[in-house]
Amino acid sequence: MSTFLELGLKEPINKALTDLGYEEPTVIQEKAIPQIISSKDDLKAFAQTGTGKTAAFSLPILELLDESNGNVQAIILSPTRELAVQIGNNIKDFCKYLPDVKVTTVYGGSSMEDQIRSLKRGSQIVVGTPGRTVDLIKRRALKLGNVQWLVLDEADEMLNMGFKDELDKVLEATPDTKQTLLFSATFPREVESIARNYMTNPIEITSGQKNQGSDNVSHEYYSVTERTRYPALKRIADLNPDIYAIIFCRTRRETQEVADNLIKDGYSADALHGDLSQGQRDSVMGKFRKKTIQILVATDVAARGLDVTELTHVLNHKLPDQIENYTHRSGRTGRAGNKGISIVLVNGKEKGKLRQIEKIIQKKFVETKVPTGKEIVQNQLMNLIDKVQVTEVNESEINEFLPSIYEKLEGLDREQLIQKFVSLEFNTMLKYYENAKDLNDLSSKDNSRARATDENMTRFFINIGRKDNLNPGKLIGLINEQNIGDKVEIGSIDILDTFSFFEIDKNYEDKTLEAFSSNQPDFDGRSVNIEITKKDRGGSGGRRGGGGRKPFGNKKEGGFGRKRDSDGPSSRRSDSSSSRGRTSDRPDRNSGADRNSGGFGRRRKER
């Protein structure tokens, strides 16, 4: 193992790293830093989440940039505000002893005027989200003509979020001679497309195998029905008294509902999603980092940039629609040498995805039974006893009270005292789990009866499917392009071979039909038709005919809480099993289409 000094980094950078507690470079840092320092070749680097990618690309840039030149020399693009802020802060820490190096972070939800003033004062490194970066380029406040390095961090997620057009515009504003550095935790086809069209003969380095899960993370799954999903989630939390976890959900609505139910049931939890203001998100993340709350319920996008190294668990309330994202989720735990557990709750229909994920992460899921009430009570009790054993007694503080305490308890022997102590602490839990049903018996009437489908969503049929190279991201992109409305909630997405189903907020039912009808969209040359269907989650529901809506278009082709009342959530609101949160996340559905010469697909000149 090399040291950072041996990797070619100058003394001021090494001094800052020592102050920060960095001792030895990670695998990706050991490979990427000397490569970037010694070569101008483009680079694509693949490493699991939490392996130090930020230092891998920022340290060599700090080594090479011209401190006396105030022009922007490096532009680093990140998919979310939180991740951009984290990267910017990390780089500021790294250049602590490089006083002439200035870093500006630009992102939406914050004052553009302040960001423009910072740019005018001069910044060699700019970290930004694609949208705000393009806004500043249009205002001529951000000039990228002297850029030597373009870094695409979390490249896969930027494509998932639909930032193709913004990436095109940033690319057009940078010189052909720049070095492009692509960093990604997963390796879907879309990232290969970036490498082919963005980069010139890139060097490839990996930390472990592409997409492979961390060896420090074990993977478990619990079989549930829709009716037992939330009760199972609570029992898993109860079985682990010291849980410090992120629960991942697929939509903003689902995220808020799960968080609300956990809070009402007495858990130390909060929600993090795109509907919160920037101030609210910062507050929630701050509380979670300080462990003021034990459980964070979050969407995939909102959790990006949350740098926490001590998570005990990641819980997948529902699997992500794009299974490559599971690597991002599970990579949140098992960091900095710690062990972690990634848990998935799956119903019978979702279980097939586990095999696909196993191929990607090259790890096996272990089937685990939902804990019984007896197991939970025993675990909680032993955890309490362990804490009692290691509790330090401050005699000087309590000595004056002990005589009166001894006097009051003198009638109790050792066994009685222990029994009363345990009962005081555990009567609530014992009563709660006294007659707890077996959640593993999925065939029982109580457990198998699923909750009603979400009455707030309308289910649509669309005449394209997997054989048309449709995936959830591309379908969301197609829906976005119809301009149905701002932040329209998209629900469950089912991609089948020749057709698919998706759900839209019921309030936008007519607007959805009208938008598709008037726009007459096509998908890779095929006419697209949609119509309202019956709400059958299994994908076999008939489409509404007769007096219902008619199809349109020319169809040319075929922690333990104290106040729990039941094993279910306190408030039964609609259960949205949607795949994405909002239509403003514009995924790229044309990654394989022809590209014009000036944009995303431009070939760079040979150096």
C-alpha cells in the first residue's frame, strides 16, 4: 500500500490529509491519483459508494492546477445539491494549506447572486449541479473556456435523473483539449454510452469488479405481502435496538408516509425527499449525522450526498426500479471498514429481481424470517442488560440519595428487584407483542389480504414494452416530455414484453390523456398509445372499454416506540408503490438515438 506522498502529492496537500485523519489511500485513490497526475488521457473509474471517489479525482487536480491563475480550471458535475455541497466542502478541506486555491459550489435552491459574486472573485474549481451550472453559463457568469478537467461524478445517476441536455450544454462550453474524468458506482449501458460519446480512448480503472457489492455488507431479504410490509419493517427495527439506518423508498409520497407512520408509532425517524425545502433537508441531514434521529426514510436522489460512515443497516422498503441503484443503496452501509447489513422487503412478484441483483453485486441474498414477538423482546431485554453492565456509577453524585433508596427497597430481595426493574422497562413491549401474529405465514387470511391499491392514482396502459428497449427511466422521460404538469407524481411502473403500465396522480388523469393525444408522441419511431386501465397490480387488468375512456392514436403495431396501537401503521394512507417521485426528474430516453455533432455525442479531437 502506497502513502499519499508516494502517489505524487505535494506537501501542503499531504499536510491537510494528515489533519483530516487520512492515513493510506483506498484502492481507487491509489489507482486514479497517479494516473491523472501522469497522463492527460480521459479516465473512467468505477468504485463502490464510500470508497473515496471525491479524493481520487480532486487531489490530482489540486496537485496540477495553476494557483496563480484565477480562471476556472476544473468543473465538477454532481447529480444533487447535497452531493455537490459535500464535494465542495471536501475539496476546501483538502486545499486548507493552498491559500490561493478557491472553490465555488453552485446549485439550485440557493442564492444565484451569491454564487455569481463568488465566481467573479475567481475560482479555479467549480462544483455544481447540471441545472444551475447551465443557468450560470447562459448568464455568462461561468466561463469554461480555460477548463482543463471535466469531472462527471455519479455519472449513472445524472443520466437516470435526465440531465442529458444540461450535460450537452456544459460540454459545448468546454474546450476539446480538456481531460474528462468519469466516476460511477454502477456500470449500466448508459454509462458505457457516455464513455463512447463523451470521451476519447479512455483509460479504465476499477476498485473491485464493476457493480460488485462491498465485502463488508451482507444482504438479507424478508418475504412480505403488502399488508405485512410495514409491520415487518417495524419488527426489524425493534430487533435491532441500536439501529442507525436509512430506509429507501421509491417516491416522495411513499417516503413521507413511511416516515409519518414510524414517528406516530414512537420511532426516532424523519423523512428526506425532494418536496422539502433546502433548509428542511439540511436540518434533517444534520440531525441524522448527529444521530439525533436513528432512522432516515429517504428517496434515492435525496440521500445522495449524505456522507455517513457508521450506518448499521440499509433497508429497502421497496426495490428500486432500476436494479443497478441497489448498489448505491447498499453501499451506504459497510463503510470505513465497518460491517453493515442491507435488507430487502419483497413480495412474491418482486422476488425475481433478487436474482438479477445477485448477478450484479456478485453476492447472495440470505432469506431471513421476520422476527417473532418473543425474539424481539429477548433481544431488547439482553440489550438493556448489556447496557446496565457497562454503565459507570458516579458515586459522588448519588451517594447522598442512596440511604433513602436502600430504605425504600429493603423489603425486596435480589430476584424481586430484578423482576420489577425489568417489568418497569418492558411491560409496554411485553403487552404489545403478547399475542403478536406470525408475519411469516403469508398464506393466512390476515397476512395475505393486501391493502387496497392507491385510490389517488390512475393506472394507464401504454403499447410499448421491454422489446422496444423501454425501461422505467425512459418511460418517465417520455411522460415528462408531454408537459402534463409540474411535479406530477408518477406511481407504479410495470414494464412487460410488448406493453407496459404506469400510474399517474388521479388529479392529472384528463391532462395526461389530453397531452398524449395532442402530442401524438413516438418512441424510437413507434407510435405511442395510452389508455386508462383497471387497477390490477398483476399487470393482467383489462383496459377500460365501452363507456370508459377510449384509446387514441393510430395503432399500427401490437427503534422501539412507546405508543403503538397495532402491528400496522398508525395512519392508513394510500400506499404508493411508484417508481419515481416527480416528472421534473427528466430521465434520458434517447441515449441510443442519433446525436448532433455539437452536443452530448460529439467526438473529441485526438490530442
